[in-house]
Amino acid sequence: MSFHTIIIVGNLGRDPEMRFLPSGQPVTSFSMASSRNYTNSQGEKVDETLWFRVSVFGKMAETCNQYLHKGSKVLVEGRLQADKNGGPRIWTRQDGTPGASFEVTAATVRFLSSRGEGGGEPGSGEIEAGGDAGDSIPF
């Protein structure tokens, strides 16, 4: 048996979007940026941002859709979903530069924004997916 998990802390890049699978199960998707700043060996400050596309299923999807919004800080624990070539999704930005995002199926979402920052979020909370909600998802 193999297993992998990824933990990401970052901010939503836009409001979440909820839809329903043919089975009626809710799924919420949101983009999330995780950034780090450092000084390289030449003394230059470097800002590095990775983008993730997160899918959340079931009751957790409904709660995320209700309380999260653009800018919300969250911790996501889940598993990476590779594209058909085994890597991240690659695209070309409007300015012509390449971009990439990593697809994640969430098992746990923790709300990290305070009530004041979250605009009605339930404070620091955690929501866990029940069972293997995303295992049979066809995308």
C-alpha cells in the first residue's frame, strides 16, 4: 500500500465555487496561493509563490463554500492529483509567461483567519472529510 499527503498553508486567490456531482454530492473548488520570501546568495530578495487548485467534497465542501472567500487563510491537508502526464497543470498567462498549479483533493481544511479577517468565518476551525470521498471522482 502506498500513501502520500501534502500540507499547505496559504490564502484563497478567489472566492470558492460549489457545484454538484451527478450523484448529488457537493464539491467546492478554490485556488490557493502559498508564498515564501527569502534572500538568495546574491543578497536579492526573492518572492516565490506556488498555486494550488483545491477540491473539497461532501459536508466539508458546503462549509468551505459558506465561510471561505478570497483572501481567507487556510491550512489544507490532502493528496496531490497529477495531470495525465504525471505533473502539475501548465498554462500560459496573459502576459505570455508560463504558469503552473497543483491539484489537491482535501482531506482536512482548517480555517486560520481570525473572525475579523474572515468576514464571518467561524474563527479557527477544522473540517475533515468523511472516508475516501474523492477516490471515485472522475477528474
